[in-house]
Amino acid sequence: MSNSLTIAIPTKNSAERIVKCIQSIGNNFAIEIVVIDSQSTDKTAEIAIELGAKVLQFHWNGKYPKKRNWFLMENTPKTDWILFLDDDEILTEKSKLAITKAISQTGINAFWLNYSVYNSDKKLNWGYPLKKLALFKTDAGFFEKIEEDFWSSLDMEIHEHPIINGPIGSIKEKLEHKVNFNEPGWQHKHLEYAKWEAKRFLNLSSNNKDLTILQKIKYTILKSPAAGFFFFLGSYILLGGFMDGKNGLKYAYHKACYFNWVYKAIQREKYIGFEKK
């Protein structure tokens, strides 16, 4: 067991996913598993408790902080390290060993995590790589603060990343990220993400030094009406998604759809702003 690690899992109506996520952690890896729930109407909270997790209910007031920062600020873990897992992410035995080894190092305050992407339980070996800055020392930083009072219906940080004080490392051993485009509500959820992404795009100041390189590239591409096509081209052709056959095509297609939704949402927000003038 790692005696210096807390794992936090933000949830909302995650009953179908939370079981595999928590079970993958096991009983001897982290000191505590905390599920940060948003008043789920299914059995998410009950299942999490049965599996040995602590459940906190988050009631958002429309302002900063959102779910992850609220947890760090108001329910600060007593452990040295915090790992944020999404409910569709799975820890492997090898990734747990790699994490345990990494956090025993001195002088590193956070780690980028790498993920294997699974589409409908089929592993994607090509296409866009997925990595997140999701493992860091409890006192090393918070997620980006975005001024979005009341214009977003999303109570959790979506694409914000932690702003870390100190050196950052990387863990090569991969976690598993499960994607299911046929899941009920997938499109609705990502349309809401697209609206948020559009508003963030339009509210970005000229001083965007806290954005990662990948974020800067993404927001540059989103200026083009061909944004969806560019992301499809990158995933399916340039990064070899075609090597994954129909599964790679489906993944690239849905990526393209999402970024096309973001571009359209940007144009719609611009039009609404113009009409208000």
C-alpha cells in the first residue's frame, strides 16, 4: 500500500462505470478512495460506499471553485499525493507499481500520466495519444481558475489542467481510458463540453501563458471552419488511426464531430454577442 496517496474520482450518474474504476484500484494501493459526487440520481453513491470508498456530495453555486478545486480546498487530503481518476479510467497492476515508484522520488511535484484508449473495449494502438497531469503533491497547486461565473452548467473542471509549483515528471506505464460512443447521453454531454470550450475560447485573454502547448495548438486550430477535418486528418491519417481499422475510423470520426461542434458553438457565441451590441 502507498501510505501517501489519496485517489479522488469525480462522478455524476456513474453507476455503470464506477465499479470497474474502483475495483481496479484494489484494497492495498491508496490510503483512501474519495468519490466526489454531484447528487447522482442512480446508485453511484451507494455502489461507491459498498466498494469501500468515501463519498462527498458537491453542491455547486455557479461560481469558483468547481468540483476538483473544491475538493482540494475544502477537503484537503492528509496524504502527500493526490491522484484524480475519471470514472471511465482503469488502473492496471503495472501502472500502480509505476505510480508507487514515482511518488517515492524526491524533488518531483507532479507527474503526467499516459493512457491506453479503448473504444468499446477494443484497444486503439494509433491515433492521438492521451496524457493528463492528474497526479501531484497535495500542496503543489490547483486546477486552472477560469472566470466563468454562471455561464457554464458544468460543475466540474473539463479541460483545465493543474498549475503546479515545482518540477514535473512523467510516468510511461499506461492507465486505461474507456470510451463508449454508444453510451446513452454521450452526445449530449459532449455538446455541453463544446459549448464550454467555445466560451472559454472567446474569453481567453491575450496572456495565455498558463496554457499547455497542446492547448495552444488546439485553440489555434479552432479558429478554422475546417477544425473538425484537421483533427480527423491528424488522428486517422497522420497518427495512423487507419491501422486500427473500423475502430480507428469511428474514433477519429467522433473526434472530428466534437471539434466541429466546438467551432460551430464559437460562431454561435460570436453571433449572439454581436446581436447584443
